[in-house]
Amino acid sequence: MHSALNYELVARCSVTKARAAVLQLPHGPVPLPIFMPVATQASLKGLTPSQLEETSCRLCLNNTYHLGLKPGQATLDAVGGAHKLQSWPHNILTDSGGFQMVSLLKLAQVTEEGVRFLSPHDGSPMLLTPEHSISLQNSIGSDIIMQLDDVIATTSPDHARIKEAMHRSIRWLDRCIKAHKYPERQNLFCIIQGGLDLELRRQCCEEMVARDTPGIAIGGLSGGEAKTEYCKVVSTCTSLLPEKKPRYVMGVGYPEDLVVSVALGADMFDCVWPTRTARFGNAVTSTGTLNLRHASFAEDFRPVEEGCTCTCCRPTSEGGLGLTRAYIYHVAAKETAGAHLLSMHNVHYLLSLMRQIRGAIIADRYPAFLKEYFVKLYGGDKTKFPDWAVEALGGVGVDLMED
Ligand SMILES: [Zn+2]
């Protein structure tokens, strides 16, 4: 299959399965591993495109479902795609729209044809097929487009349905490949399904790798399954995937999940969590999440995180806003400004965490980085380290408990 990307391996961790690379995409290079913020309706909640650019983001996610409803395909075609619509000169990844429908619309029904649902606007019956999803994403013009897949909650007890969804996702990939009009400028990623059943995941990897898409996603996770199960699925899949293609684990954004998943061989992640949690007054920091709506921050005149270079925390003498925890406390409860500022900080935090991870892989000190990361997060108390992380990292040669 034609590819509009180039995966250039920069370094490989000598202990874990972590990799550092440069992903060359149609709108510029992206360092891997990477966290991709979600800009739902062609704007990150609370951030303008230029503010998003300032967080150092060079690849963000847009939702096909939302763009397909508003402004709609005709407008997207008229304006020349989502880059022009939001004046975003960097890369965009779009989802297929299927997950949004199944999760947002109670009446969505999956058949072999596609996902049937009732229009949220006028209640009329609609159908999202693999062909229609790709056509919408072709109009959006995103650099990475996702296949329509049949997503089932990993916690579903219906094994037959999980198996059916895995096989259907392979058939839908074939329909997506056939429908894709611009493989020379848009990269189609397949999505590995199979729930928590490692044998189904293996079969799905084999089938999908044979289709030779430019990149590969591991889907259907982060749906409330135990983290130990999550890690087994990610590690099983990465071991079966080609070395020279990017690997995207969908829906992952908690800092601990990111550092562990990179050690398991994953490269790309997305999640609405950093911006969603900002709306509840939460700041993501290297010592954990702080709820700045708590009265204990009323007179805390430190930045959200000491040394953070985001626009919110950076001192005014260095061109930032130089805002304090006390300021956020005072605006967080009633003003949307608080949520904007925390969105900026949280997205910046995750992008900067990924840069540190990448630097550690290149210096071949990722195992040491992992230990330092968990020690700092839990204030040096190893008894608080989560069992799932200790177990998963133990599986790739890193003993977190060792001094
Ligand atoms: Zn900050």
C-alpha cells in the first residue's frame, strides 16, 4: 500500500521495548513517542490554534464525527479541508467517527454495512459506512486517517461479539483501503481489535499487518479494563508489529500509562483527559494531579509547577503570563479563563513529558528515567507504586523496586 509517511528510527532502548523516532508526515516532522491533544471541533477546548502551537504540538487530533456534522462535508470541500478551516499549518489525525457514534448515541446499531444511528439534529436515520468515513476524512484532508472499526468495550462479557467485531474490523479495513482516494497524501492506519483475548489480538495483528497500512493502531482499550490486562494486550501486539511503522495506542493519556506504554513499545497516544480534567480545576504535574479549586491553594503563590515553561507558568520576564496557583484558585471556580490556563499547562506538561521520555531513550537511560519518574510521582514511597506498573515494567526488564 502507498504511504505518505516515513518512520525514521533514532534510537532503541537497550533494556525495554521503547523506541525514539522521527515521523515525517505531509505537514512536517513529528518526534516520537508523542502525545496528541484532541481538538474536538477543530479547536482544542479553551485553546486557539496559535496557543496550541505554543504548547509545541505538531500533530493534533480532530473528530470526524463532529466535523462531518458541522461544518459538514460540502463546506470542508469548499474551504479545502480542516488545515485551512482552522488555519493549522501542522499535522492532523482524524478518528473514523465510529467510536463517537457508538459512545455518544444510545441508539447506534452496528451491522455489516456500517453504524446506523439517528441524526442528533433531526432524528432522521443515518448510516456511517467504512466508505463514508473515509470519504469524510478525505474531505478533511488529515495527514493520518483511521479505518472505521467495530469497537466493543473490553469489559464486555460477550466473547462471541468481541470475536465478530475483530473479524468485521478486518473486513472494514479492506473496504476502507478500497475507498481511500488520496493514499499519496493521507496515511490510513488500521486498528487492531480483539478485546482482552490475546489470541484474538494475535490473529488480528497477523491479518492487518498483511494489509501493509502506513501505520498501525491498537484500539478498544482504555475502556475500564484492569491495567494489567491493558499492558498484556499492548505488549502482545507491539511484539508482532513491524519495526518500521508507527504504533498508536488509542485513548491513553494518564502520565503513568504513557511512560509504561512507551516501555512496552508504543509510540503515539491521544486522550481528552488533560483538557477535560482542566475544566474541573485539575493541574497535571510531576508530583501528581493538583485540584486548584481546593482552598489550600488560595495563598499559594508558586506557579502551577516550578520550572514549567508553559505560557501560564513561565515568568513575565520570559514572555509568559507568570500566573500562580492562587490566581488559578481564584478564577477556576467561576471563570472559563481558569480552564483555558490549565488546558494550556496540562497539554504542555504531557508534550514535555514525552520530550523527556524521548531524550532518555536517545541517551539510553530510559530504565533510570522510569525509576526517577515513579519516585518523584509518589514522593519517594515505593509502597505506593501501582502493582500493574511494577509488573508490566518487570516484564520488559526494569525492576522499579530495586534501588
Ligand atoms: Zn505550566
